[in-house]
Amino acid sequence: MNIHKKNLKNLTYFRAGPDQVNYVRPLTVVELTQTIKWFRDNNRKYKLIGKTTNLVFRDKISVEFIVDMTGLDDIDIINNRVIVQSGRLVSDVCRDALMLSLSGLEGLEGIPGTIGGALTMNAGAYSYFISDYLKTVTVLDYDLRVKVLSKEECGFGSRSSILFNSKQVILSAEFALRPRDRADIAAEMNRYHIARHKYQEWSYPNVGSNFVLDDDIVNILIKKESKLKRILFSALKNLLYNKHMRRFFWAIPHKSYINDLVTRRLDIDLFRFSRKNINTIVNYDGDVAKALESLNKMEDILGGQYKVETEIVE
């Protein structure tokens, strides 16, 4: 096991965490198993990470070792069967499939995390879910034995699975995709990619949507306003964000004006949220504590009825 000292800010999507952590990056399942066994035998606290696209690390954490799973990134494609290790990026697997004219992952091409992280949360977009064409998941159970789970055994739900907060470590997954014309796959992926840029924050460090919502966050927030204000907000949205207006103002972040208006009305510190999507906290200046305060405030405003899907590592 090779242990290195790393600045976690340089490794994480949110660009946050301690300046010095003990860092390990196994390259094989055997090496990973031996690493975990050593931590347990020596009673050391560790955290498994992928691309950290759903994690926010505080400046000080109690975790002693960071184990980076991205070293496990092998992929094998035979006919329409895709067997991929958990550390490979979802976006890379989508393009691997595209090159071989295999369909089923098109809507996932913009998900920035790894296969392991996506399976844990049953990541999805545009009516695609990572579990749609899944056959099996291979895990390392708590007793450090390799075990194969069927799709049904994983208990996938909306942004959930039994793998979340489980003591099992995802090693790999097998998908059975379907043949399709390569140009059609590419065209669909391209449409989704363009659409994402309208509402996802790309410029500043962030971990995407922070809450699992059943509606647009602006719609949820204005439900708390009077009937007259709800009507005015709805009229403004229809005026500014119909398909014709978007053709003329294509470079303006999607819904940025209505987001500004809503956050001013609710006295939310917009500085900590993306102007594109106020379901996303942003690390503008490295002050993680302030960003998390804003996240907590938004949770209070939402009434605590919506699940926070961002994991805070302390």
C-alpha cells in the first residue's frame, strides 16, 4: 500500500477539504482488499471516494485516510455486454458505448461521477437511469468477500439503492445494452449536453443539485407566497422562459432572472448559490462553512421535507 500526502482541495469537485490528507489509490481489487483489511486491523478511519461529485469536505475532517477508487477503471465490452469497474467515469462509459453503437446510456453522458457513485445513488437524467440496463453489480462485502448482486437485489429507487451507506464496496457492474445507429446515439447525447449547459453550473466548483425535489425549486419556493404573487411569478416565468425568448437570449443562464428575484424575495444569500440553478451551492471563494450555512438555510426554507443528497464529510 502506497500512502501519499495530498491536498484534498486539488482532488475534489467542490475544491474543499484539508490541505494534507493520507491518500491511497489502489489499482486492483486485491490491492483494495488488502488496504481495507489493513485499516480495519489497525483501527484506522478511512473514506472511499470516486470523483467526489456528491461530496463536500469541511476544512477539518476526522477521516484519517482517503481511498481513491478511480484506479479501478477497466472496461470490457463483448457484443452488447459491458463489464466496467466502479472507478471509471460514467461519461467515459457513455462514449465507450457510443463508439460501438450501443444504446441505453445517452441521457447519462453529462453525469460527472464514477460508475460506483452513480450506482449508489441510482443516478439519472432525461428519463434515463444508471440501473435501466444493469444486469449485476459485483461488490466486496463487509467480510471482504467478492459477491455478485442482481439488479433486483440492489433495491434501486428514486436516487437510492441498498448500496447507499452500505458496508459493501462496489467493484464493478455489468450492463446489457442494445444496438442502435451510432449517429442517432451521438445526436441524442449532443442534445442533452447542450440542454445541461442551460441549467447546470459549469464555471465554479459545485457538486450539482443539493436536494432531491419533485418539482422545479422555484415552483416549490413560490408556493409559500400569496396567490397574487404566485400568479405574478408564473406570468414572469412564462414571459421570460418560453421557447421563443430562449432563441434570442440563448447565452443567458437558464432562469437566472427569476432565480435572482425569488432569492431576493426570500432573503437567501444568492452569493452562495448558482444563478443557473438555486438548487446548487457554489464554492465561489473557498469559504466552505458559509456555503454550508446557505445550504442549511435553504433546507429550512424548503421546510425540511426534501432530502439533501449531498454528503457532508466532517
